[in-house]
Amino acid sequence: MGTMPEVRSVSAILQWWGFNVTVIITNKWIFQKLDFTFPLTVSCIHFICSAIGAYIAIRLLRVKPLIEVDRRDHWRRIIPMSCVFCFNIVLGNVSLRYIPVSFMQTIKSFTPATTVILQWLVWGKNFDRRIWASLVPIVGGIVLTSLTELSFNIVGFCAALFGCMATSTKTILAESLLHGYKFDSINTVYYMTPPATLLMSILAIIVERNGVMNWFQTHESILSSLIIILSSGILAFFLNFSIFYVIHSTTAVTFNVAGNLKVAVAILVSWLIFRNPISPMNAIGCSITLLGCTLYGLIKQSLSQQPGTPRTPRTPKIFRSDILPLINDKQDKL
């Protein structure tokens, strides 16, 4: 019986890895093999599937209780978070459209650095020197990987880099805009996806409508392709559910290490499937980045356990006038 928690943690991690890697590979397959080169439309399908899935999970299956949100907070908190959430997903899909999975995943590992920098700039938060030191291998690895990437594309690189900033912004805003609401992943998806779907539908229609219509007229095997595209949306919802499960089944250290190993697994699987060229120096740069991310997570966890550790800084002045002073609760990652 003593091994049951360990078994649960391992199964949760493997489930998370499976959904995450499958979603990434499926999206890349859609862009590269199906020639459906419309990241806004793919993102819109993901949002629609996630919105329906969250509704079924909460309203019908009652997997998690619905967290009631004040009507005023829909405009002051939910809508701004939905916009950031929307662009976070879109930028990830745009980067997949133009660069290999291995390169995209390595750049996304830059997120800890952008989070620290944004908190330092926006909140004026001071960080331990060890935190800053742990960012050195992350930044150095990213630079080395970018300089040696054989399939470098400036559009994909910028999309992935801005995606890191969007992810960091989402995390930071969640601490201010969503404090007081103990949102789990399912409730987060339930509230965030409807506004994001509306916004994404408008953008997709304006930007990609003609291209999508032309794809329908010229592409072969429409039915099988649509099944794959729809499956990617369903998998995206289950990925959010698996994140909720793994967060509650593992420790913070385990989650950090597993997250970085997940990147390595995604890179390996994508290389086995798509065979994108990876130079030795590129692999070394990726390894340095992942080691730096692991070091960052371990240092952050160690500092959080020290007595007298300062709490998350208060909301910046630009948000304070619109936000009521509520109790800060732990946020689940999306």
C-alpha cells in the first residue's frame, strides 16, 4: 500500500506526457502532412472542443463543482485573462507551423526567464541571486540552439518567443486578476474558452477564410483530415484535464523535473516521426536549456520552503483600481 502514491504519481505523469506529446505531434502533422497551414483555425477548433468538454465535465458529469464568478468580474478579470490565454495558444500553433517541434519546445523553455524578468519589471520584485544565476544556462542554451538550428525561421522563432512572454503574462496576471477564485484547470477552461473562441473565430474568419475554403476545394481525403483536426481539439481538452491531475498527484519538484523531461520526450518523438535535422551543437544547446530549467525549479522550490520567504507581490498599480481585495489562492497551471 505504501507504493500507491508513487504509482499514482507515475501514472499521472505518463498520462500528462502522452496527451502533451500527442497534441504537439498531431498539430505539427496537421500543418506539415495535411498542409492545413492555418494556425488560427486550428486554435479556434481547440477552443471550441475545450469549451464543450469543460461544459460536459462540469455541468453534466460534475467532475468538478462550478466556481461561481461575480458578473462584474467577467469583464474585469475573465475577459483580460481570456485574451492572454487566446494569444498564448495561437502563438504556440503559429510557431509549430514554421519551425520544428524540437526548436519550438526548446524556446518555450525560456518561459522561466521571461517570467522572472516581467515580475522584476512590472512588480519590481527582487529575486535571489541563485534565481538569476539559474537563468544563465537557460538563456545561453537558447542562444546556442537558435544559432545552430538548421531549420531556423524568423516567423516561427518570434512566435515561440512571444509565446513565452504570453505564458509568463498569463501566469502573472492569474496571480492578480484571478486571486480569490480557487480555479482548477477545468474551471479555468470553462470560463476562459468562450471569450477566447469568439475572439479567435473573428480573427480566423478575417485572416484565414479564403485559405481554408481553398483547402477544402483542393485537398484530398477531406473526411480523414477533418477527423485528425477534430481529434487534436479533443486531445487539447484532455491535456488540460491531465495537467490538473498531475499537479494534484505530484510534488512541486517532481512536477518541475517531469515537465522538463516531457520536453525531451516531445523532442525525441518528433524527431523519430518528422526526422528534422538536429546538429550536435543544437542538441547540446537544448540540453543546457533543460538543465537550466530544472535547476531554476529546484532553486525556486528550495527558496519557497525557507522561513521568511516574501509572498507574491501585490497587484501592480495599473490593475489595483479595478480589483477587489480578495484572498490569494493557489492557481493550477493550464
